[in-house]
Amino acid sequence: MRAMILAAGLGTRMRPLTNDCPKPLLPVAGKPMIEYQIERLADIGVEQLVINVSYRAEQIEQALGDGGRWGLCIHYSHEPEALETAGGIIQALEWLDDGEDGPFLLLNGDVWCDLPLDRLPKQFDGKGLLLLVDNPEHNPNGDFVVQQGRVVEPTDSSWSRLTFAGISRLRPSLFEGLVPGKRALGPLLHQAAAEGNLAAQYYPGYWLDVGTPERLQRLDHRLRTTTDKQDGTGE
């Protein structure tokens, strides 16, 4: 099984925490945030993992190594200049394409969701499947419209939208024919939706875009509280 974690961003919204530390390595409950995601991927049988890196890439590589301690192989896709989401994926396709257009798992490096990743359907029709969640306060209008398990393009502004969780299964064919370079993922997803090629799963549970120091602190508190309860040390 193949997966990719997007970790090449500058983390500007996290400053000053990211002045000397790349965002994926910011600690949450005593452990770098990206390590939680690697553990979850290893737990569901991911063997080949790609992490795209740019800002302070050497720190990420030194911290994570080759992935052996999690029982998987990490490939680093270096971006001298961040290529945005789709551009980063296109550059890394050599590690993600199994030759049969099998889907790979894609995770934003700065999201947290308590959905077990093996519950994200492995089989679906189309070029991708997105995990969608309720709209948070910082994205009240949402991103995508869903009808009967498919992402559709709305015909007017009255259609309610859900927020893309930054977790998906995508097929290499979504990027077929695209030249390397800086490119956003959103337009490709909207195009696939318009063609009827994008499936969706809604998840009503806990999800957080860990994009600011305040949200990082919120997640840290949640995980520490959960750990205390599991250890029997909480109230």
C-alpha cells in the first residue's frame, strides 16, 4: 500500500513556532505531529510512504530517517520551491503509481482526524475519494457539495457544502498528462467532480486543521487529556 504526506509548506500561519522548526515536527503531546500520521499509516499496512519536503527539509529527514522504525520505507520528494499540492504529487508519482492506477492515500501534514484510516473505502468508482467533514469556524462555507456519495458541482449558491478534510484516496490517472510544476489540487478535484469522477465519504467525528498556534495547543490539550484518561490519571 502506498501513501503520501504533504509536508512542504512554509508554515507561515504557525509563526513564530516555525521560525526554526518545520511545521510537521512541531510537538503535540510530546511527539512531532507527523509521527502520529506515520504511525497510523504503518498500522493499516502502508509499506511505501512519500513525504514531500522543502522548508527545513534536512530537519525532517534527520528526525524521521528511512522509516524503518515504523516498518515502512520513506521516500523524500525534494522541492527547492514548494510546488503546491498537485505539483508536489506530480513530482512524487514515480513512488505512488503501482502501474495499475491503484489509489494511494494522501494526507495533509497539518490535519488531525480520529477516523481510523482503514475505514476510508479502498474501492470506489472514479479518480478519487475525498473525506469530508462539517465546516469549521474558519471555513464556514465549505468546499464541496455531496450527493449520494459523489462530489458534484453545484448549480447555484444555495447548495450546502462540506469541508475537505485533507485526507483522500487518489488515482494516478487524476494527474495524467500534467507537466511538472507548481499546481494546486483544488481545480483538479473540481474538474473530476464535474466529470462525475469523484467519490466522497462524510465523517461527523473529530477533525482539526492544525494550522495555527491556537489550534496546535487545542490538539495538544485534547491528546494529553485522552492519554491521561487512558492511563487512569485523569479526573
